[in-house]
Amino acid sequence: MNFTEWLLFFLLIQVLHFLGTWKLYVKAGRKAWEAAIPIYNGLVLLQIIKRPKWWILLFFIPVVNLLMFPVIWIETIRTFGFFKKVDSFLVLVTLGLYIFYVNYAGDANYNPERSLKPRSELGEWVSSITFAIIAATLVHTYFMQPFTIPTSSLEKSLLVGDYLFVSKFHYGARVPSSVISLPMVHDSIPLTKLPSYLKKPQLPYTRLPGLQKIKNNDIVCFNWPADSLATMWGDNSGKFTYKPVDKKTNYVKRSVGIAGDSLEIRDGYVYLNGKKNELPSRAKIQFYYTYEAKSTINGSNFPQFLIEKERIGVYKILSEYWNNAKVQKAIKKNGNLSKISADSLYTEVAGGINPDFARRLKMESVPNKININLTAQEVLKLKKYKETVSVRKLNFNADNAIFPHIKSNNWSQDNFGPIYIPKAGVTVKLDLTSLPYYKQIIQNYENNDLAVVGSTIFINGIEATSYTFKQDYYWLMGDNRHNSLDARYWGYVPFDHVLGKPVMVWFSWNANAASFGEKLKSIRWDRMFTTVHGEGAPVSYRYYVLALLALYFGYSFYSGRKKKAKK
């Protein structure tokens, strides 16, 4: 919806409000015209129902206002004598239109002395829960949101099973564009695949002022721009589905490149403006290495960390198959394999491949070799182990799935670029060579009509030889370089997709443990209430938090006992 459409919608709501309440305003000793003045009518109504005037602010906060309207509807009809449960039910199911009946029925009587205290324990409980949900929704939407780490792309800094607090105010809280949605859930209702929101109407992108800008190497929570998940709750179809920006799947990566940077990847390491990017000491880059041992690798004679680490197998394939062009084409359709070594008979490869296809090629596992995800420190440790023959870094081959999906670039996970990361207000030359890098930005992120006729580019029907970016973009990657779906595959992340900044791990356990009991045993106490950013080892503030909680509950218990004693 554009501004004009929203204005007309707002005026329609005001007309409905006037028609449905003007008699009630008169019965409360007010003037009929007071029900017709936008915003002022809300302040007057709050006076009539004996509720604080500051509540008017909550009517204009997206998502929160959806919770406030039912509260006001019920409070209004009760102020005029409609206390029955059926009345409350009818005003809710009619989305407030039941107030028309109350307004014109003739038996509505204004009761200015109505007690605001619920008439029953159940009513008091419902009232408390309602306002708790409103407060939680306000915090969740505009201040702080919980987030769970589902993958190992930021291992060492953030672990699978870390539960985070993500600050909305550091980079500026984004006003939800999905106006009608369930509070405190994302794109779908938990335990279902039903959407938690309506695609229309949509508010235009708006962001509140932030405390800081995104810096190089910040860990950032954002909405995946190339979303292909129908829901966040177990959908594995990989089928693309349209979702509003605020309902796209949540991701978390490190912002290795920011707007205005020139970025290149050499041998897996990021270079910014020609200089190697230095990560914080807390971060540990990982790559896959081919580890060769003197004997078969198993849990009985090798270090535990080696067995528990992420790993993929090493396979051998007949060299005549590997060197066959048709087989190579089929391999690329069924996986991504990289050559390790070869002799006249066999070629050793590593990577992922369709199991059925591997069996058809008669690929065999090499028992004394694995490809394992290691940090530089772990590599040194393994090299000193008595069973070790060699530890060699794996370099992946060129991959057409790599952004911007130009085959002639011959880019891979490990060798990529250089590319320019767009900055708001900067103008770049636009031609058929540069267009693939910026097509997604022009067409999808900045909502222009893009067409190419021959060698000529048209933007919004006008021939274009240059383009000026409307917002900043970022290059977001995982520290686990060979096990991270990140910007190398889907490109730039626009600022309007940024959700917030992770600031604290409040809980952590092994989310992949076999049972709940095993998960309890795996709780990482040393990670609880630790900060996400910073240098050195994470520092836990759990004892301070526990002390504050103990003081709070102790005071609440003492106050409760004191009140009971007075009665």
C-alpha cells in the first residue's frame, strides 16, 4: 500500500469509529463531534473508559496495536454496561463492529464509577496475561529478540545450541512491514506450516535511528535475501516462496565486508581493499583439511576431538571415470567433488555427492583418510600426532553456484573476486558486464523495473548507463569457511534486511544431543550470559544475573508475605 492508500484506509477507520461510537461519547457527557477528530477521539475515549492517555501511543505501534484494539473494544462496551461474556465474545469475533449495536441499541448506560479491577480471579489472570503479552511483544519487536544458532557456520564464536539475545536498537529497530501478524512468532505458527501473517496490507520500509553502524567483523542477524524456505519450521523443499522482508528466514553471519569495501577471497581468506582481514581473537576460521593416517581412522586410537569434528569422507574413483568429460558433467549435477591426488588407476576425491550416483560410479571410501574441519591451532596439534602422515588444506573447485553465477569467472568458495560492495549514494557504470553483479539489487532490493534489449539496459523504461545505489549493502560470511551457506552464494545483503546485533548468549547446550537427558548433561555453563562481541575468551556474567534474579524473587516473596500479614 502506498501513502495515499494508507491515508484513505486511516480515514475510513475514523469514519467507522465515528458512526459506531458518537452516541456513546454523548452519553458520557462529551460532544458528538469529538468522536470524529483523529487521534483526539482516541484521547477522549481513553478518558471515558478511565484508562491512561499514554495508551494512545500503543495504537500507532505496528503489531502492538493489534493487541491493544481488542482491549479497548472490551473496555468500551463494559464502560457502558455490557459485562457479559457473550458481549466480550461478540465484540472480538466481529472485530469491534459489535460496538455499533451497543451504540444504537438504546440500553447503553455510561458508568463513570466502574471499577477497573477484574470481577473474578479468572478475569484478573486474563488481564495480567494480556498486558504481559503486550509488553513482551513491544520488547520483542523493537528492543530485544531471542535467537537460536541452528548451524555451525560461526563455530568457535557461536555454537550450535547457543541461545542469543539480539539487540534491535544497536542498528535501529526496523518497523514491521507485515501489519497483521501473530506476536512473537516469525513466518509460521509453531508446530504448523501455516503462515503467521497476512501478506497484505504492507507498510513501507521504516527504521528507527540506531546507536551505531555495522562495522567490519560484526556478527549480524538478518533476513536471508534469497529465501527459499516456505517456513522456518522444518520445510526442506528448497522451493522459493515469496515472503515480506520482515518474514524472510532469519540468519546470522559475520559482516566481513561493509558498504564501500572492495572484497576478494584468496585461498579462503578475505582481503579488504587489498589488505588481509583480521578477525577478532575470539573468532577462529575453519577449513576442511584432508587428513591421512597410518591406519584406519576410528574412535579407539585417535584423539577424541578428531572423531567428534565435522568431517566428510575421502573416496577413490577410477581415473578413467574421473577424466571422462561426460562423467564430470554428471558429477557436477549430483554433487561437488574436489580432486586430492591421482595415479594411473585411481583418483582420490573429497566433497559431497549423491550416494546412489556414487554407487553407480563404484566409488570406494578410503579408510585411512578423512576430510575434517579444523582451525589452524588444531592443524598444528594433528601434525604432531604419532599416527599422522599428512594434513593438507582442501581447496574447492570452481562452482557455478558462486555469486554472481558467471561461469567464465571460474570462482570458488576459496578464490573469489574482487568485487565492490555497494554503498548508498555511490554511482557505478552499468553495462552487460557489470549488470550480473547488481541485477538483484536494482530489480529486487530497490524495486526498479529492469529490462535488457540487445546490449541496451533500461531501468523504469529509461536507458541506463549507470546506477546510483539507494542503500548500503554488506558481505556476510561464516567463520566455518567450508561449511557455510553465505554471501559467496547469494551475494550482497541490503541494510533493510538487517534484523539486529547479537549481544549475549543467555543459554547454551548441545542441540544435536540424542535425548533431552543428554542435552541437559551437555549444558555449557561457561557460555551462559556471555557477550558475543569482543576480544579474548568469553566472560560469563551468569553469577551476577543469578544474584539479581535471587534478589528479585526474594523481594517479591517478602512483599507478598507482608501484604498477607496486613490482611
